[in-house]
Amino acid sequence: MKDHFLRLVLGFFLVISAVLVFVAVLAVRNIDRTMATSDWVNQTHAIILEVEGAFSSSVAGDGALRTFVLTGTARDQAACREALSNSADHLEVTKALTRNAPAQREQVLRLESLLTKQADLARAVMAARQVGSAEALRALEAAAAEPGISDIRRVVEKITSDEMALLAERDTASYRQAQTTRWTVWTGVVVQFLFLAGVAWLIRDDRAARQRVAATLREANEKLELRVRERTAELATSNERLATENLERRWSIQALEHQVHYNQLIINSINDSVFVLTKSLNISRVNPAVSHLTGWEPTELINLPLSRIVQLLPDPAAGAVPLTDPVARALKEGHDLRHRAATIEDKRGARKHVRFTLFPLRDRDKVVGGVAILEEMPLAPTPATSAPSPVRN
């Protein structure tokens, strides 16, 4: 629950950050556009001022030229030259301002050609005036027939009207950008407020859930403490009972150990050879008398088949040789096999006559092995027709 709440809050803050970044980027872009528009507006106004300045200087130069033709004074000539020079300067500035505007530059080049013609005409008139006033008047009259100030005025008005139209378009675009920026900012504020309200609601809901969980935990802790006290009392009682049972069990184990020790002492004290057998007739334990009788160490006999060293002799009362092993049949049927003649082979390979007795071992009425007792007896002749019957597993 905590991880889910943290993921939700983190998601809200990421969205809020994204909205802030979007609004900031859009606002900065609109500001940059506004600044670019402002620079362009200043440039447009500068073009208009320079064009009008070129036209004013052209008109002043034309007036000074006409005065110079009438008066012939150096002052009027200098005024004409200065006006034409100012017109050329304004034209150069206008050309620089319209360097990256092909449509405007075309009009400026047309204006340049007209101003160039005017300057050439002025120089021709001033040269004619220095020769004589009649020549200058005829040159001035010829100049009046050529396009002049009126054409320059039309070109200037065309450039001015085009620049004013562009100003109107840029003003509309600036207004739209300002509106877009305004709506974007207000929309971002509203969205931020909604997201912040969502985060506040999540925090409030999480706080209420935590309070409910805390109350539930307190109640559960109280119940758990009560159950712990009850269980502690039960465990204390159980521990006392287990301590008593452990003591009794330890006494029982000690008694069993003593009994096993006594049984081992009893078996070891028997002079006859004792073999403890598994159900498959393998030797699992022997007493010291077996080592005295066979010369085998107990460790050498463990897990060996009994038939490896002991063989039953045929029972004369039984007649024919039995088909099954009498020892295996006795263990399977669970009855004793007493005082059967047998031979045992010692470690040197010599055989001795013994009397074989078998008692089955039971665990809950189930035969799990047997105890074989061998009593050594003097060697007696055996019938020629008799043959030892091996004890088979």
C-alpha cells in the first residue's frame, strides 16, 4: 500500500513537473518570438524612416538644384550636393536593412535606380550651369520631361504601404501569440491546481488509511498480547510437564541402556557361539565365543552370510534332503530350530561339528531376524551317503 501511494504521488509530481516545463518552454518561446517581432518592428520602422529620409533628401536636392540653376551660388550647389549625398546614405542603410527580404529589396533597388538617375541629372545640370545659365535651363527642362520626384514618391509610398501592411500582420500575430501565451499560462495554472488538489486528496486518504491501519494494529496487538500471555501460561505448564516427561524418559533410556548392557554381558558370558542374524541370514553381531571357535574377528564376520561358515547336516529322521533351507524356512514360518547337527569352518579352513539352534527375533509379532547358537561337540563319524546341507540365504 505504501509503495502504491508513493508511486501515485511520484506520478502526480512528474506530471506537474512536465506541465511546468511545458508552460515554461512555451512561454519562453513566445517571449523569444515577441522579442523577435519587436526587433522586426523596429527594423520595419527604420526602413520606413530611411526611405522617407531618402525621399526628403531627394526633394531637398531637387529644390536646391533648381535654386542653383537660378542663382548659380556655391551655397546652393553645396546644399544640392549635400542633399543628394544624404539621400544616397539613406538608400545604403535601407539596402542593408532589406538584405534578407527579397520582396522589399526589389522595391529598394528600383528606388536606387531612380535616385541614381536624379543624381546623374543633378551633376549634368550643375556642369551645364557652370558653362552658362541658358544651357542649364535647357538641361533642367529636359530633366522635367524625364520621370523624377513623382516616380520616387510612388516607389516610396509603395514601400511604406508594404511595410505598414507587414506591421499590421505582425501586430495580429503578436496579439495571437500573447493570447496563446495567456491561455497556456492560465491552463497550466488550472491543471497544476487540479493536480495539487489530487495530491492533497491522496495524502488525506492515505493519512486516514494509516490511522485506520494503526487502530487495527493496536487492537490486534492488544489481542496478541492477551494470546501471548495465555500461550505463555500454557507453555509454562507444558514445559513443566515436558520436564517431568524428559526426566522419566531419561530414566527409561538409562534403564534400557543398562538392560542392553546387561544383555550384552549375558551374551558375551555364554560359552556357546552366538550369532545374531538378519532376516536375510546375514551376520549382524557375534559374541566372543565365536572368535574363539572360528578364529575370525567380529569385524570380519559382520554382514557375511551365515552359510559362508555354517552348514547344517541332513536330519536322519527327515529322510530325503529337503528342497528348501531349513533355517530360512524356520525364520519365514517363525518357529524354532533346535539341536540340529552342523559344521562350522574356521579361519584356517578346518571344520568342526556343532549343534545348531535357531530362535526367531520378533518385533510386534513380525520376524525381523534370528539368534543362532552353536554348541561345540566332539567329532563323530558321519554316514557315507550323507552330505552337508548348506545354509542358504
